[in-house]
Amino acid sequence: MELGLIGLGKMGGNMRERIRRAGHTVIGYDRNPDLADVHSLKELVDALHGPRVVWVMVPAGQATQSTIDELGELLSPGDLVVDGGNSRWTDDEKHAGELAAKGIGFVDCGVSGGVWGLANGYALMYGGKAEDVAKAQPIFDALKPEGDSGSVHAGKVGAGHFAKMVHNGIEYAMMQAYAEGWELLEAVDSVTDVREVFRSWKSGTVIRSWLLDLAVDALDKSEHLDKLRGYADDSGEGRWTVEAAIDNAVPLPAITASLFARFSSRQDDSPQMKMIAALRNEFGGHAVTAAE
Amino acid sequence: MELGLIGLGKMGGNMRERIRRAGHTVIGYDRNPDLADVHSLKELVDALHGPRVVWVMVPAGQATQSTIDELGELLSPGDLVVDGGNSRWTDDEKHAGELAAKGIGFVDCGVSGGVWGLANGYALMYGGKAEDVAKAQPIFDALKPEGDSGSVHAGKVGAGHFAKMVHNGIEYAMMQAYAEGWELLEAVDSVTDVREVFRSWKSGTVIRSWLLDLAVDALDKSEHLDKLRGYADDSGEGRWTVEAAIDNAVPLPAITASLFARFSSRQDDSPQMKMIAALRNEFGGHAVTAAE
Amino acid sequence: MELGLIGLGKMGGNMRERIRRAGHTVIGYDRNPDLADVHSLKELVDALHGPRVVWVMVPAGQATQSTIDELGELLSPGDLVVDGGNSRWTDDEKHAGELAAKGIGFVDCGVSGGVWGLANGYALMYGGKAEDVAKAQPIFDALKPEGDSGSVHAGKVGAGHFAKMVHNGIEYAMMQAYAEGWELLEAVDSVTDVREVFRSWKSGTVIRSWLLDLAVDALDKSEHLDKLRGYADDSGEGRWTVEAAIDNAVPLPAITASLFARFSSRQDDSPQMKMIAALRNEFGGHAVTAAE
Amino acid sequence: MELGLIGLGKMGGNMRERIRRAGHTVIGYDRNPDLADVHSLKELVDALHGPRVVWVMVPAGQATQSTIDELGELLSPGDLVVDGGNSRWTDDEKHAGELAAKGIGFVDCGVSGGVWGLANGYALMYGGKAEDVAKAQPIFDALKPEGDSGSVHAGKVGAGHFAKMVHNGIEYAMMQAYAEGWELLEAVDSVTDVREVFRSWKSGTVIRSWLLDLAVDALDKSEHLDKLRGYADDSGEGRWTVEAAIDNAVPLPAITASLFARFSSRQDDSPQMKMIAALRNEFGGHAVTAAE
């Protein structure tokens, strides 16, 4: 089938390649003309035969909103927009409504795969009406990993991004789990080869996983990770997961602890611990440490 | 080689079988005569040719201590005891010292594998002197999963149980990660098929793992787990992990949150939340809920 | 001075009384005619001499929004609206803007005091322009406790509700602190009189506080709180505090733990712990507990 | 009455003074002869008329153990030892047993008061048999603050130190509560005067407390605490509180989060966050930050 693909960065570029390998036609647009097949959204829409399917793979927020706005002007009733970016799930219903007013369908799709997706396939979680999902199904099938799993019609509009968001929340806590264990092993004298302990866990243990494999890869590059700073960004989905939990009164202690650990990692000095130090000094005369 | 194996329960019985399949001779003792090859520790020791290797696979604490005490009386200099039970790592140095005074070697070995070990192999983490480990190496090789990983000489005496303990701590937080994500997905209306979301994650995602596979197995048995109570025991290693972290001033927020979630799950009613309810009533006149 | 006061419930009714005791004129409106001095907002506005000050003390959200909308129609340029309800601080800028378009001033005011406010005074945190705050200052002075502290001009519009929200977040964690300590004391045999331990802490300790006094009052009514269920509601500010922290990448581990403890307290059974139980059964054959 | 007091440091020295002001005779011993009234434990014991009461106020652990050992040799049946140091409560039963074998009584006493105790009195929590407590009661009465509260016979031997330990655990979480709130207020633009917000909270709020008063004192010395490093030691009781909770399967999420925040504050760089950064790089190609 034919697909219009908007956004050909690290993710989108590889996805175009994987879809083409599956025998589909992809017309790609990117603001960077060196990456693009066509040079405007209008050109892209004109080049597709109707009913069109257009996949949006641009940064969440303003870029996605303006792309959807423009597509709303250019597309025709019966066409379909798939938002494959990292949009917040609460945006999806709004986008679907705006497009539905013009007779255009909408599916949201969370995509996991990172730098490994081209070779291994992309895990896909999508939400929307069955008839809309059906229009994009050949593309989903091209992108997903081989085998029985790797893609899911998770529910209504918004369910795809919601499921991907929860995936990332779980990812935060799993990474934190390995990281805490690693730090504790490194802290004791009796364990003399922490890297080999991690490697041993790759088989037969309860905690074997792809993330564990990656941890061993990282330790093979640098046994004690001493070239790295203990500094971790977060990309939004962890925060949204906690916010969704708060909205639903669901306790998420481990995921939230993992998010907060990242916040702390980015502070040169901790304001709250200044207050703790100050209070200890006030009531107990405990020594404080001067800022540098 | 020959091995004496003490404790032929759910774990020990299957381990005997796996070691025998690898061509070794195992003489097993258990308090339950229906399971045992010999009927006393003395008989077991007499049946082995020196230098002997005896693997202790009995409950941690008093049972392990008294078995090691008795073996200290029965074995000869040059023999070796392997403690493969769930002993606390702080016991290992004591046991090693008691046996060393009689010329008997000691290796501690953490074993992971549960009900899957007979078929897939047991992950092993062991600690002790190189010459002691070498004596038991053929048994370790028979028990471990096939392939490059699955067993490790983690360090000095105690390092094996320490590594296994940390493994379990990580396991607590990984399970909690999936559990939190599952509850959040179940809480929202837009996601209409949570089980299929979990199944889709088995391929191509960052969070794919053996535990995830098991979660899907469980959901296939009961889609919403509504036959189960939200009640989770803990078996000691999680507690010891947190205690070891405290001893080493290592922060373990996600693992500890997972342990506390289990504690809470076992309370019919929460005393601390009674106090919260009482305080809210005192300062704000907020309604309280009467105990049943 | 003259004040129009809208909302005469548990809080508003006592506030009217305290302001009148200070010698000011209060004209009160409530949907319940038994409580009200006037019977419509129009009547209230007509009864006040300009420039008017009208204090809104109704539930946050829709009720506050519609009250402010109606006041925007009724009031005149130079008048002032004070929102003393529990509005989310992110609403304040919107309300200020809507009123400013009509020349009407706006101040947001967080109010603490509960059932104790009439006697002891209400702690007030307000935000807005200095000239707007000045118009309401006599009312703030009438409501606040005696002495040097108890009220503050915290900053711009929104700062009052923000400060009150953080106050409540701190309150959550302080209550949790006492509650955790109480549960631990109750759990051990050696401490035979937990209530008297709490009472002893009222003097000379680092943790003496008004909340501790209330805890002792509660224990005097019921030594082990055994008439209460461990069930705690939350009223929004705790959630908003965590959301504000996430927006600002500030780690709030203790406050968030306190919020999650309340969420858990309201679950008859924990979905996430069902998943933990199911996983333990899958990998280890551990027993599960059937739902009732 | 007469008291022998061993340990005349920051705490013990002021306690001697407060007891003397109450009209009692105190004979003090310290390793530092400049502080001491007598120059050996033997001299101290000889100077007291029987039945003697000797208060031990030396560092927990080895110093306390050896002092109690020596007193066991020097004292006579019917005498009493009070351990007022920061001993772990699990040591108390051992000490009581050792002394009981010689007919000597034992009371453990947790003391709170810090640098404020001389003027305001020391909060006291003690454990032991009623007849032993009675012997030391005049000293407890001299040390405690004026008024109805401030001291308690908490239970059996060990209960005093246990109650003091829990006091400190609560203290950790209360300090963390204020610290988290302060950091959040400092993080937003709309709140322009955080210090005055804190000061305002001293009256009429739910969160007024002595610790809040101290926080305001600290902010009056340095409005943004910018001379301090966010570095906080811990003195043992917080760790023991968490360990006691683990022993009793009591969840302590807020207190434990507070302890872990202190651990993190003392790390120049976080090993666990190095692992998080490494994993993010492995699966997503996310940039890492090099160590300096």
C-alpha cells in the first residue's frame, strides 16, 4: 500500500526503510530537504492516491499539533492520520475530534524500538476505531517484529499512547531495579566481580530480560561505568504515567521513586537537603558542610 | 563425580535429578525416608569416597546451622560443604570459619530456578576460595543452564548468597514495576484489552523479559486475576537486601517500595491509616469510617 | 469595612462570625437561604458600597468558576474579588485575567484553620498585586491569628493557593510520619504504653507540634483507634502538590509516599498485589490466596 | 539524691548542670580530667552511698559496653545503672541480663533535647522494671521539661531506646516534609517570598511545630541557605527504625524515603544513576554525560 510519512529523523527514517523493505510505497516528508522525498505537506498529500494514510512522526506538542492542523486542511474525507509520535494521550481525543469534523479518521500509535527497531521491528500499541485501524494494518504489520506479539490494538483513541506511556513507566522502574542492585553489589567487598554476576543472570534467573542484556553490554564497555556521570534525563512519559496514576488514585511507588531518582540526579546540589542540614544544625548543633 | 545432597524437597529433589542426568553420582539424604537414598547423615558421609563434597539444601537458619554442625563432626579434613539454601549471607563467614577450624572447606551458593530449574537449569552464584569452588565445579556445571551464562564465582565466602539476595531484591522491584503498570492500565476506560497489551510487549519492547512472559501466562489463566487476593508473602531476601543497603548507605527506593507494598498487602486494615483518619478528623472534622 | 462573603458553609459561616467580631460589616450569601443575609448575588452586590470587596468561599472548580463569572457581570471597575476557596493555583491566573478585562481586581487566598479557625484564627496565604491586597488587608487582619505570624502576601496571583497547596503537601507527610511511628510502636511488645509515649513527646522533643497534640487527643478518645477503619480520603491539594513537583522536576519522595498510602487505604483489594501474587505463583509455585 | 554520671560531653555536661540546679548531688566522671569530678570509675563508685544510681552517657556501642562491664565489677547488688546514651534498643536486654546476674538493676533511657535541653529540659523515654525506674525517678523529674509531658515509662527494658529511636525516625520524615515543601516553593516564580511563607505558617496552620520554628530561624540566618551544601549525615536511629520496621513487617515509606534522601545527599555521584544513563544509551542512543 501507499503511506505518507512525516518526520524522517532517527526514528522516522528507519521506519521508512523497514516499511519499504516490506514492499510498501512510502512518500516521506521532512523539514530537512536532504531527508525528504517531497518538499511540502501539500506535495505529499497530492502524491498519494486516496483514501490516503498519513503517518505523523514528529515531536510531541506544538510540532504535532501544527502538522495535524495542516493535514486537516489538505486531506479529504475518508483519509486517515496516524500519530506515531510521543504525544501525550490526552491530546489524542482532541486531535481525533478535530479531524473527525472533516471526515478524516485518526489512530494514535505508541512506538517502541529505538535504535534497534530497523533490524528487530518496532513494538506498536495503537488506539482508535476498528475501521480506522484496519486501514493502517498493513503498515503496522510491516513495522512490527516477527512473531505473534509486538503489536496490539489497545482500545479507543488514546489507548495506544496510554499503553506506550505505561510501558515507559514500567521501563523506568525496571531500569531502577537493576541500577539499585548494581550499586549495592559494587558497594560490598565480598563480591569481587559484579560484572560477571550480572552476566551470569542472563540465563536461568527470574530477572533475565533484554534490559539485563543491555546492562551487560554496557558493563563490557566500561566495567564500573566510571566514564559516565550519574545523570539521567527523562522524556515525559514517566511524568505522565505518574500524573495518570494520580488522576486514577492508583499508587505507583516504584515507578515514582524511579522518576524522582532521575530528578535528583540532575541537581548539582539538593535544595531540600540544604534544609535538612540547616535543621540538624538548629536543633542539635550538628555540623553543616559549606557549599563550595 | 560423587555428591552428597542433603534436603530433597521441591528444590533439592529436582536438583538431584538434574545432576544425575549429567552423569554424576548423587547420594541423597532427607528427613523424609520416602525421598532419601540413605537414612542418616552418618550413612551419607560413609557412603562417599573422600575427598567428599556435600551439598546442603535445607531451610535457612536453624536447620542449616544444625546440619553444618553435624557435618563438622562427620567430615574429614579436605572435604567440602556447599550451602545451597537461602542462608543469609552474614551466616556464611561463620559457617566457613567453623568448618575451616576442622580443615573442611566451604562454598556458599545462591540458587535460582524455582519450578523451572529441572528443565531449564538453575542459575548459580557461588562464593569461596578458588580451590574450594574447583572441587564443586562439575556439579555447578551440571546444574547450570546451557550456554555461556547462568553461573558465576561471585567472590569470597558470602558473595554467592549476597548476589542471590540482590537478585531477589531486583526481582521484587521488577515484579512491582509490571504490577503497577498493570493496575494503571486496568484503571482506565480507554484501554479495552489490557491482557493483549501485555502480550504485545513480549516482542520488540524495552521491557520484554521472562517475568513479562509469566505475567502473560497468568493473565491467560485469569484475565483480570479476579480469583486471587492481592496478598503477597516475602521470603527474607528482600528484607535482607534493604538491610544490606542500609548497612552500606546505598539508597534503594524502588526495591524498598516493593517490599513495603508486600507488607501492606498482608494487613487486613492499616494501623497507620487509622491514625491518618483520626488526625484528619481532629483538625478538619473530616468524616471517619468505622471499622466493621 | 464592608465585605461581601459568598459561601457560608462550615468554613465560610465561621469566617463571617470572626470578621464581624473584629467590627467589620459582612453581608453573606449562600444558596441555602437559612444561612444567608441576602438572597442573590445581585442583592449582595447592590447592598455593598463601592469600591466593593467580595470574598468567594465556595467549592473549587465549577462552583467557583460560575460565581466568578457572575460577579464579573455584576461588579464594577475598581471592585475586588478574593477567592478564598481551595482552587487549584493554575485557575487563579485565568480568573484574574477574566476579571482584569473588566477592571476588577483579583486576589487568591489559601485558608487554613478547619474547625479551629473561629477561635484561633485562620492562617492565610494570599497572592496578587500589592494594591489589590491592600484593599482586603483589614479582612485578612481580622481573620488571621493574633501575633506576628499567620498571614503572608506570598507573591503574584496564584501564589496564595500555591503556598496553601504546599502547606497541605507538607501536612500529608507530617501526618504520615506520626502514623508510621505509631504503627511501629504498636507492633512491638516491649513498648507497653504507646499513648503515653506520644503524650510524653509533647514537651522537650524535636517532634512536638500541633499535629502531635491532636494525635494525643485522638488516642485519648480511643487508645488503639480500633473503632476506625484505616481509610483516608484526600482532598486534591496533595495530588496537585505532586503534579507541581513533577512540572518543576522536584523530587518529593516523602509527600508522594504519603499520598500513595492514602490511595492504597481506599482499595478493598490491591490489583497490583494480585499481579505480584500471580507472578510468584508462576515462577516459584508459591501459594496464592483466593479472593473471598 | 546522689547520682553518678559517666560522660560529661555536650549532652552529659549540661545534664549534670540541670540536675544540680534541681538540688541533687552529681558526681561526674569523664575521660577528660578537665571535665570530671572524680578520676576513675572506681573513685566514682566509692564516692556514692548505696544503693547507688549511676547514669551512663557515653557513645553507643563499644564505649557503653565497656563502661557497663566495668560497672558490673564495681557496683553492688541493689545498685542501678541507667543507660542514657543512644544505644540500639537490642543491646538493652543484653546489658540488663549481664547486670541482673550480679543483682544490679538496669534502666534504658532515650534522651532528646540537644543543645536546648539545659534551658528547656530533656524529653525522656525510659524502659525497665517499675522498682528500678522508681529509684531514678527524682533524676528523671529533674531533667524533664516542666509540665505534664516530657517523660514516660515506655515499657520493659529496651522500650526507652525503642521509643527514642522511633521519635528520631518520625523526626527524619518531618524534616523531609518541610524540606520538600521548601524546595518546591523555591522552584516556582509566582511565590516571591518563601521565607515569609514559612514564617506565616507558625500560627494557625496544621503544620505549625517546633521544627518549623527552627526552619524559620535558619532562613533568617540565610534566606536561601546558599552557604550550605545539601549534605546530611545520619546518626543511626533512622537506620534502626527502618530495620525494626522490616523485622515487624511494618511499611514505613515516608521515613525510609527520608533516610535514603540522606544517603543520596552524601554521594558525589550516584552509581545507580550511572547505570540508568548507560541503559538509556544502550537502548535509545540517548546521550550520556561524561564524568568530570
